[in-house]
Amino acid sequence: MQTNSTNQTNLLAYDPHKHAELLTHYCLYVQPSQRIMLTGLLSAAPLFEELSRAILRAGARPVWRPSYIGQDEDMAALASDEVLDTVHAAELEEMRSIDGFLRVGAPEVAPAVDAGRRARLMASRAALGSARAGKKWCVTLYPTAHAAQQAGMTLPEFEDFVMRAMFLDRADPVAAWGEVRDMQAGLIERLSRADTVRIEAAGTDLTLRVGGRTWANSDGKRNMPSGEVFTGPLEDSANGYVTFSIPATYGGVMVRGARLEFKDGQVVKASAEEGEETLLAALATDAGAKLLGELGIGSNYGIQHPSGNILFDEKIGGTVHLALGKSYPETGGLNQSSIHWDLITDLRRGGRISLDGEVWQENGRFL
């Protein structure tokens, strides 16, 4: 991680009001009488307060479901088998009743928990994910001291990083995200004509097929910040191997140097320099966890350095990410799983992406 050397006096302070306005009116386009569920840690309370006010002013109903640090870890460690492996009918009914869903990440230090029991908890929540399918949703981040430490920044530096990544430093953030949408539409025009995608980098030579699938233009409405295009590769098409050069967390555990080998779509070999137990537990969650649900290409060149947070890192211009598990139905992907875990590799130094044998991106830059 690299520390930002910007003069502290020139840094933008985090503004929860601006953040909430963008989330409410652009990301979730809240309409009167809708019910919008807000989830996340209590430490993000300043943002939730502003969100509730913005949603109420829009004539809608905020539904806040806060959690405390270590709540999921307590569930995984202490719950009976029945509680761990099932979802209550009332939780399902509430999820079906909402019109929109927002998850606010607020990274904090959480207790360690058995990887196998965590995987069971994730599997049980697949029913909630299915109930939420088809509704509008967004994921964002509230800057915390722990997140800043993960990124190798001071908290003021990280707040500045977050504000700029979301274009909250602009006079018109919505117009800025419109520019991203237009640029990515150009990328999709070429990708939509491709059948075979080959990814090459140090420790990576992987081929996928995407013919007939739909590419999505991620312009900040589902992830804030964003800046990527993605699709669901054909489920049996992944062949080769990939090394993920940017660390990623799963259930609060950092996984570094993950390497996967694929044959006809399935992971047949997996290892990691750090966090291998967590990687293997994730792959064992269910049958779909061994297949790829997403191929994503980062296009946000305003994010230059990994921060230890997937919401930012997968958007770095010149990176590619592959998600184990569930596909997004709108891409045409068919894979079903209770997990969706993005893993990233950096192509900016010696990497390339080829479409049907033609080099399309090299050293992280589109040709």
C-alpha cells in the first residue's frame, strides 16, 4: 500500500450529506411510497442519518437494519445448526416487501471465526439473495479509521480518496457518472462482438467464452464508486490458470497470492500464499462456488492504488476481476451459488486482454 503524500490542508473532508444525496437520487432513484432497506454497521450512523432524511424528503420509507462489529462472526460461532443453516420466514417476507436495498460497508476489525461455519452462514443466506433479486440495490462505503489503515493512508487522506473516487468533489457528480457511462458504452460495443477472451499476465493464462452474453455498464448505480464493465462468462468455458496479484478479503480474512486452475469451467486446483484455508472453504460452499459468475474489467483510472477494499480495487483501470459463484442474471449468466467473491489481477505491467485473438488491452490501457 502507498501512503498519499498530498498536503493534509488540501484534502477534502468526507461529507455524508453529499454522499446520501447521490445514493438516494442517483444510485437508488428513490420514488414516493417506496421502502428502502439500509444495512450496515452502527459506525456508519452519520451516513445513515443523512440517508434517512433524504429518503423521507423523497416521500419514501427508510428501513434501517443496523449491525454491530462481529455480529456475523457471533452468528457463525454461536448459532445452533437450525439458526445457522436456515433463514426465518419473517426475514424472507421482509426482504420481499422492500423496493430497494443499500448496503453500507464500514470496515472494522472483526473477530476470527471458523471458515467452515462462515461458509454455512453464507449458504443459508442464499434465500435472502433470491428474495432480493430483481430489486434495485447499491453497495457503498463509509470511511473508517480501519479502512484507512488497510489502505495505508491516514483517515483524512482516505476520506479525500473516497470523495474523489465517487466524484463528490465535482460540482455535478451525476454528470460525471454520465461521462463514465458513455466511455464504457464504447468498450461494450467492441466486447459485445467478441466470443473468446484471453487474459495473460505473470502467472496467468486464462481463456473464457462470452459469446451471446450481455455486458453491463457499471456507472455507479449499483456500486458507488464504480467504473467497470462486466458479464457472466459461459459456465463451462474457463480453461487455464490465473494468479490474483491484488489481495482480497473474504469474511474479514485477507487472502493474498490466490492461484486457481480451471478445466471446462470448474476450479480443479487452488492455493494461496496467505488465507488458503479461507479460499478453500469459500470454494466448498456449494457446487456453484467452483465456477465463475463474473468477468469484470476495471476502467476507473482515477483509482490508482489498491486500498484493501474490493469496492474500489476491482474498479482500478487496468485490472481484471473474476468472481467465484453467483452470476448476475441480467448478463445471461446461469451459475447459482450463495457466494459472489471478486478476485483481482493487475494487468498494468506486462498484462494483456485479447478478444478472438486480437490484442484489445495491453499494460492496462485499451488499444
